[in-house]
Amino acid sequence: MSAVDAESFRLALFPLDDGGMARPRLERRQIYRTDDIAVLYTGQRLDSSDLGVYLQLVQLADRRPKQEETKVSTLQLLEMTGRRYAGQAEWLDDTINRLCGALMEIRDGELRYSGVLLKGSFLDQKTGMYTVSVDIRLAIFVTTGLWLGAMRLPE
């Protein structure tokens, strides 16, 4: 098990919102490195607004540790992130899609792990309910800075 400074890592993955500037697509770009761990990122550039949604989804997933998927309404998720519903549903959908496409590659000298922050999402367009699946290894790494590598996760 290795550890990184979680706050520094999150700032590298989710930099401060740049005020609506275009989000470039990164291709296996090293965004963070320590003596023990290197993190490469592929996907559309994330920012701090994406982090707010991601942390809420991780928190919801933590409440259901044995469940593969978490359900949340569009309205609930927007409220949890401090946004108003009117006109924000499309923003939320874009954010969830970016998180589904956020591929991280973590190398610790012995192993390489590749995964996306959100393994997938469903949106019931009639009810506004999302069903999302969080990659628990990456959630632990992003929120705590602990890299569990090949360790078996608790069930």
C-alpha cells in the first residue's frame, strides 16, 4: 500500500474551474508523480466542478458498500452540488459523461491499474433517475490518497 497527498493529487486531477474555457482532451498525460506512484490521465480535462459531483457520487456509493450501483435523482444530485435545477440538468449530464470517460492509469513500480472514475451510468429520462457505478479503488485513491494496488477490497 502506498500513499500520496490526497489534496495535491485532487488538484492535479480536478484543477480549479477556469471559467468556461475549452476543455482539451488529454492522452495518457502524466498528471501526478511521487517516488512510488505515477498517475496518467486520458480523457476530457476535468475541473473542480466535476470534483463536486464525483465526491457526492462517492459519498452515496459509500452508503451502499455492497451494491455495485448507486441511484440518485437529477434534482437530488444538483441540490447536493449546490446548483439549481432549471437549466442545469444538461450540465450534470455532461459532467457525468466526463467522469465516465476519465481513464486513470496508476503505476506503482510493480503494478499498473487502469480504470475510469465512473464505470458507467444510466439515466431514466422519464423519471430523471441516474444509476451510476463508481470504481471503488479509484474512489479510495482520490478521496484518501491511499493506493491499495493489488490488495483485495473489503466486501
